[in-house]
Amino acid sequence: MLLEVRNLVVRHDISEVLHDISFGVDEGEIVTILGANGAGKTTLMHTISGIHQPVRGQIVFLGKVMNGLPVRKIVQEGISQVPEGRRIFSYLTVLENLLMGAYLRDDPNGVQEDLAWVFNLFPILQQRQRQRGGSLSGGEQQMLAVGRGLMSRPKLLLMDEPTVGLSPLLCKEVAKLIVQINGTGLTILLVEQNVRLALKIARRGYVMELGRFVVQGEAGALVNDEKVRHAYLGG
């Protein structure tokens, strides 16, 4: 198993936000974490990527415990995050934003290969590589955020709400992109409020409410689960 989360407990100040969370992600999968705002999804992603530290439990990646490692080390181990809200560097150019994703790497030839790959995925970024990131449209900024995440050459890509704020047409394009990236062998852990879209492209899913998983299973089974349908799919 690529990623194992074991009995994870996370607190913010004195409040417990994640309660005994356990799950796993196999190599090559798309696994989705679903739930409403405030469920704890982003806290889970931030804990996996080292931004938050758990008070109990373990995060194991490729057999190695990640707890306590700094964010930069976790990135070097092969976990990269595309954050909610994109969080690009508005005053840097598109090219500079992408190269920031590779700042820990010491293989310049490999960086150039991955830059070419990202430009192949997103031709518009190549066309606008000298523009400031803040001048791009919302959809283009999402492409830039994904491209920046890919530039670290991760083994596991964490994607936090990649369709938030996008039009339905752009949401479909992002979904196609996720499938395309996964088709290269990259494992993806996807947090998404668009439940229908997420279950269409994921293999497995977990539904989170108030810091706990309340439903889990194969994506096809979750689409037909009564609780999921009534809570997230409109009956």
C-alpha cells in the first residue's frame, strides 16, 4: 500500500477535529474524500502533507512513518499537494510558479523534462509562461496549481477541491485532467465537494462528517448508497 493513515487524531487548539481516522491508498488509485464544508477534509490533507501534526496515530508512506517530518522532507519523499484555492504566487510569472514546484530538486535535466510534460498537459501555460500568475483566469490558475504540484515529481498527489469556483464546463475539464494524470501511473488522493464528479472518476471513496468517516466503499457502490444519495446527490 502506498499510503496508510492509522487511527489519526488531530486537534486545533483544544478542539478535536479528526477522530480516529484510518484509511489507505494503493499505488495507481484515485481515492476521494467527500463531505461538506467543515467536515475536516482539508485538515486531513494538511496533516498528510505535514502542515498539521497529529496528536495520535500514524501516517505511513511507502512503509516510512511521516509523523514529525517537515513539509519539505515530505515533498522530497514523494507527496505533493495542490491546495484549495490554488494559492499560486500572483506576482511571479507562470514559469517561475512552475519552477517553485521543483525548488527541492537537484536534477536540472529532469526538471526540464517535467516542465515540457506540464506544458504538454497545459499548452496555455506554455503560451503564457512570461505572464504573472495573477493575470490568469480561474481555470488557468487551477492548471498552474496542478502543474506546480507535478513539478516536484510526486508519487502521491493530494488535490484539495480542484473544481471549487469553476464553471460546470471547467469542472469536467479538470476531471478529465485528473484521469489523464492518473493514467501516467500517478496516485491521486482527491478531496472534493462535487460528489457526483468525484465518484465518477475515483475507484474508492470515503464520506467524512464532523471529522469521522461515516460511509466508505467502492465508488460505484457509494453512488447507490442511500445516505450518500440523499445527502449529496439530491435523492
